[in-house]
Amino acid sequence: MTRTKKQHFVPRFYLSNFTNDEGKLWTHDSLKNTLRQTTPDKTAYEKNFYSPVNEDGSRSDFIEDSLSKIEGVTSKIIPDLLSLKALDQETKSDFAIFLATMFSRSPAQLRQIAAFYGEVADWVGTQSIETENRRKEEEGQLTEQDIKFQEFIRNKENYEMSVDRRVGLMAFKQSENLAAIMVKMNWTFEVSDTQELLTSDNPVFWIDAGPDPVSNTYGFGLKHPQAVIPFPLSSSVILRLDWFGSDDWTKHRLSKRKAKLANQYQAKHKDRHLYFKNRSEGFRKLGMKYSEPIQQLQSGRKSPNISVVRKLTS
């Protein structure tokens, strides 16, 4: 059986909802500040993105194969949602699994998980050194070199860390729990007639959309009563998940101001790329306004500068 090396981190069938009559869409790269027009097949992919190398040198395709099966089910559901049709409970659960894996599979999530584990590893290493030095001091074996190294490691500005991005693949462990939460939320449609909607390489996230937003969103979980997922289904429709008590599958018109706000959220939460139907200098400017990727997952401890890389080199 032939392996799939070209692995999309945003599914092609999903990107097709943001294409023009020629089947093409625009990509803005905030790292290079470039715009390019391509087809979904040539967009949002990387070779072996979800296939780490086994000890024997072969590739493990378990994640990629699982994603393909989920996409096969979901691609048949999308047309109903684009037609603003209600889903039965079983189909809603299937789409919740898709949304959860869309969250877990994104480059942004893999980067954040890898960086978080880097912070944890640094903390564990620092604590191990502190513990070992206390033992040596009690036994009268603590040397001047031990003390100097301990002082060096305490100052996080003295060194940097690199973490293999593949560590972030552990993000998939949260998908089942996330889907179970999402399916309990209220699902409604928001339709934009006056403002084009865009999407990104990290289209599933949640925001604080309550009347009194939490000032510090650290630890702001999906179960928070003010949590909202604004998932763009196409260039004109958003599937909104929230806890605000409205009935499932109601339809709302999205004002131009709120549609622009939805685009702003996508730009802010993207990892690197925005995707949209029509060439837009406004979308380019929006992408550059939020060019720095955010890091929402943090250990809360002072850490060295951590770089998440595609592959560690010796």
C-alpha cells in the first residue's frame, strides 16, 4: 500500500469552501508577508507532518490514517451544514470529533504543546539539580563547580532550548475529551452577507465572548460559561459553539462589524497562514498585524527561550 507523504494540516475538502469559481484560494504567509493563489491540494501541507519515525527507521502513519478516516466521514456532513441544516445527535457527535481533531492537529497546537513540554522538561531538570546539590551539601560533597552550574541554570537568560515539533503530537490525546465537551454546547449558524470570512491554519479555538471578559485568560477552558468557538465553515458561514443557552441550529445574520471581528480572531490565533477566497490587501494587513503567533499554553514558570523545530540536529 502506498503511503501518503503529502499530509495536509488543513483538510482539502474544508479549504474548498473558501475557493473562487476556478477552485482556487489565496494564502497569506505572515512569516514572509506574501500572497499566493493555489488550489486546496497545493495548500496547507507538509511531507510526513503527522508520521514520526519509528526506531526501525520506518514511518508511523497511525495519526495520518486516523485523520483520513475522520475526514471521510466529515466531508459528507459539510454540505448539510453549508445549507444551514440541523444535524441529528449522531452526526453532530461525528462532526464534534472532526472539530476536536482540527484543534489538535494544527501547527499552532503542535507548537504550543511542544513548547509547553520544553518548559516542563526545563523545570524538571532544574529541580533535579537543586535536589542533587542539597544532597551533596548535606553529605559535604558540594563543589564550587556544582554551585556555579546551579547558578547558571537558575538564570534562564543564560541558555536556550530547542524542542522537536513531533513532541506536540501528544496533543491528539485531548481530542476525545474535547469532542465530548463540544457536542454538549449550543450549535448555531452565523451568516455574513456583507463581509467575506477567512480561515487559517488554526481554525478551531475558543475565545472569551462574555459581557465581562476574563482579564487573565490563562487557564480559560472550554467548559467556561463564556467560552465560544467561532468556526468558519465557508467564506460566508460560521458555525458557532457556545454555552449561552440558545437553541441548537438557529440562524443569525452576522453584521459587518462582527464578521470583521471573526476574521480578526482567526488572524490572531493563526500559526502562520490565512486562507481566503478573494485577493485582499486588507487581509494581508490583518495577517501582519498579528504576525507573531500566540502561546496560550504556558507552565506559569520562568523558562528559557524555547524554539520548536521541525527536526533536532546534533
